[in-house]
Amino acid sequence: MKKLLVTCGHLQRHIGRYDAELRSHGIEPWVPTLAGQQFDAAEMAAMLPEADAAIAGDDDLSGPVLEAGVRGRLRGLVRWGIGTDNVDKPVATRLGLPVFNTPGMFSNEVADLAFGHVLNLARHIHKMDREVRAGRWTRYEGTSLAGKTLGVVGLGGIGREICRRGAAFGLRVTGSDVVPIDPALLAAVGAVQQPFETVIGQADIIIVACNLTAENTHLFNAEAFARMRRGVMFVNVARGPIVAETALIAALQSGQVGSAGLDVFEVEPLPADSPLRGFDNCLFGTHSGSSTGEAIERTNRISVDIAMAMLGIGADRLAGWNRVA
């Protein structure tokens, strides 16, 4: 029987839905206990050689880990979700190891979460909730959205859905991306594309929605924050390392950044001693942009389908899915 390693927590929780189907095709699901957020390099390097295919999340999939897997039985890998920054794709390509991800699954969900942060920060909803629970009746003076400028960094599927929501709230919407985006696609969501420096310099609200790459690590550094309007609202629903947190902390301390909504961090979970915890004008999440029942179910289904195809069940369908290495 072929063995399918499942290390992604979202699929681990629901693997029972697929157990009988997998076993009917001669595939044994292997679900190791996940104690933390993800498995580290040593754990993955020990498990991958024993699996014919794997569905992984944010686990360590660096070059040595992939090499260990290929020296064993590993013949295919599915990266559950969109991001592939934890996968050493050049090594996977060199090894001839097929790696697929599942893009386009969470555009609406992550955009919804981004605007959840915007609305909470603009109207101090999180603060009012705490006040009422404490028996107080404090009214906060918030910020109107209509007429303000929203800058979206990253104009892929998620970014364009954020633009669509911004336009619906009456915001002027601009965005930047490292590649030119079809103006018709942007017009359909009420946005225009401009250079990064222009976008961050004119926006009242900035939402980060781009992929993490080697080139944009710490894209938002001290220089970038200094270019922004004083008091800007800053929201990151992309990846933590895109933002230099020391620079963000300094910008919050000085008032250059007026508030921040962060679903992702440089180190996750957010360390207990992080200075970010001391800011009442910040709203935090748990890297949960994709975490709705509907989104998880459809991504689980597609991940299982890709893994089954890798293992010879409907292998002809692999051409229809997104291969990244």
C-alpha cells in the first residue's frame, strides 16, 4: 500500500472524510501528531523518505529535507494553500520532484479578513468591546473610510478582491505589483496600478497582500515607513517577513503608523516578549486568512485529488493543477 504523509494541520483535522476513499485506492494516510505550528527540518527529513507523497503546510521543506525525501520513497509533494516560500523550489526542480500548490482558494476569505482589520481599527471596535465587557461605556472617535485612499501591495487574486471591497466602501483604490496587471482586471475592481513608492506615499490605509520572495523580504523597512503619510493604517495579511518588525515598532512608537492590523508575523506564534503586544492601536490575528470551513474543505479536496493523481489515480489530471517545481 502506498503511503500519503499529511502534515498540514487543516487537513489533519478532517482526514477522516478521505480515509475510506484513499484506502480504496491502495493509499494509506499517515497523520503524525502535530504538537506545534509545523514540523521542523529534522522531523520532515525523518518522515518524508517513508512516504510516497506528502501534503504539507508551513513545514520545513528546505533543500536538505527534500533531498532526504527523494533518497527514500518520496515522489510528489503538495503544498496545501498558496504560499510556497517554505519550499526550496530550485532544489525540487533539480531533483525532479513534482511540487504543486493550490492557488486561488482563499481570495475572498483573506480579503474579508483584511477588511475586518480595517473596520475594527477605523472604528475601534475591539476597544469598545473591551470597555463594555469591563462595565464602561466609552465612545471612541473613529475614522470615516469614504473618500480616503487605500493602497494595496500585491494585485493577485487576493489583492484584487481587497481592491473590490475598498471601492465598495467608497475608498480611492491604488495598488502596486512587480508585474503589470491587465488594466481591465483592475478597472473591474475599482483600482489602478501605480509604482510602489507612489502607492505607499499617498495611501491613508495600506494593505499588504503580496507573496513572500527573496526580493521583498523586509520590503516594509524604516525607509518605506518614512515615505508613508503620518498616521497611516497598516494591515498585513500576506507573510510576516515582508515587514521588518523592528521598523514597524519604531513607526508605531513615533506615530508615523497610526494603527496596525497584523495576521502574520516574522516569528509565529508572536513571541511573548514582542514589543508589538504593548500597542493598544494594534489588532492581531493567528495567520488565519484562509481559515473558514468552506475554504478549508475545498482546499483539502483539491490537495487530496492532486496527491492521488501523483500516486497514479487520475494521473492525467495533473496538467490541470498548478505545478511550482
